[in-house]
Amino acid sequence: MTVRDDAEFSLEIRHDGKEDHETAITVTLGAEERTERVSITGGETERLFVTIPGTYDTVETGGVSLGDNEWTVSSATIEDETHGTLTVQDAPVEWYQPDSEKACPVCNMLTAMYEPWAAQATHQDGTRIEFCSIGCAVEYWLQPTVHDSYMYDGKHRGTLESELVTIWAPDFTDVDLEPVDGSSADHPGWDEFIDMREGYFVLDGRTFQKFTTPMPGGSPPCFAEYADALAYVEGDLAGVPDDVDMGNVSEDDIVLLKELADSEAGKLFRSDYQQR
């Protein structure tokens, strides 16, 4: 399942005795536990459904973590237990609420001001942190220990020792640069964000001059498909006004997440926040 799903256990309890029987069934998944009482008629079978929420209410992980989670089903009156493993895959999660209280750990800007450019990073321990923009997410990805304040949502002691798993960011093809409500840009929402381990960044250092972006350093547009990234640098991407000059970028500026460090992307987009 993914972090936005619930774990649903469908249990069949059979009682072969003649007398009616009552027991307590306990389901444990990771650090989460649910106990349900069930009455069984002698010689009959009962069906019991137990749900353990996996949906993240905040960007913290809760009791169910990324990767493998051991589960156990046990009865208060039977010694035997049933065991298994449930693997939880990463996915973007909904931002903190209310948005007005969330600040970017790199630049301290409120993360809700330019949501189409916002991003989120996941650490190996399942905790995650959100940013006002993809440019700040890239800087954090490259230098997490520089931005080590614990005053920000989603940050806690021990996070910096955890390996970063991915960046979740909006596919630039989903961003409406001229929405009908008159705002600077629009995006369908966090549930449409893409896993940038499988996507492409365009190292465009002039996006702040081409579009309305959160920071003067701009942000690298992200794409799920290489063909869309190529269309962007060639000036043929649908939705981008024809008068936007793409002369500063080429196919060589299309990189993968693992190539950000080699291209010094942090300095390109957030030089003012690099470690001196």
C-alpha cells in the first residue's frame, strides 16, 4: 500500500466447539494496534474486518513507516498467532493545515504563497518536509545539514541522519500559468505531484524572469516525461506563452535527481542560502 491508503484486514474466525464463545482479536501493524471483541456461535464462522489507517494527517510518519512493516493477528484465548509483512510505498501527502503557519526550512517563506512551485521531500524514516518552491527543495536535497533548524514543520532530531528518499514536485505540464481566477498560477494539487526519482529537472536559472516564482533564484521546472522536458527547452511546450525566451537552456540542461549535485543546482537556484 502507499502512505495514503488504509490497511484492511479481513479475518475469518471459526469456532469448532459446541458452546458460544467470545474473544478479543488484536491486529498489530508496525507501532499501530487495534483490538476488536467478537462473539462466535458454536460450530459457526464469523467474519471480522479491522482497518488501520495509513493516511498521513501531517507530514510525520505516524505508527506505520515506509518499507516493510510486520503485522500480527492474535486472539486473547488462543496461543497461536498469524504473522506477515506489509510494504508501504512512498507517496506525496497533504500539506499541513492551515497553510499560513508553514514556513520553508531553506528561505523561511510561507509555503502556501506559490503552491504551483511548492515541493516536498521524504526522508528514509518516513518523515517529510515541505518547501515554498522546487528551488528550495533542491537546495535542501543537496545540503540538508545546512538547514538544520528544528523550528520548521516536519523536522525533528534525527532527521538529518536519515537518508533522503525523494522529492515530490508538480509536473510543469500540470501548472496553469494563466488561471481564470487571476492568480499567478494554479496546480491540481498535492495528489498529482510526481516522484522526481523518476522524472526530469530542467536547470533553468531564469525561471524567475519568465514566470511568477517564489524566489529571485527561480526554480527548476520538473517533468514526468523526457519529451515534455525537451519540448520546454525547445520552446514548444503547450501552455508556455510564445514570447517566453528559452535561449538560455538546451537539452544539456535536462538532468535527473541524482545529477543535481554534479550540476551544482543548489548554487544555481539558492546561492544566498548555501553554506559559506
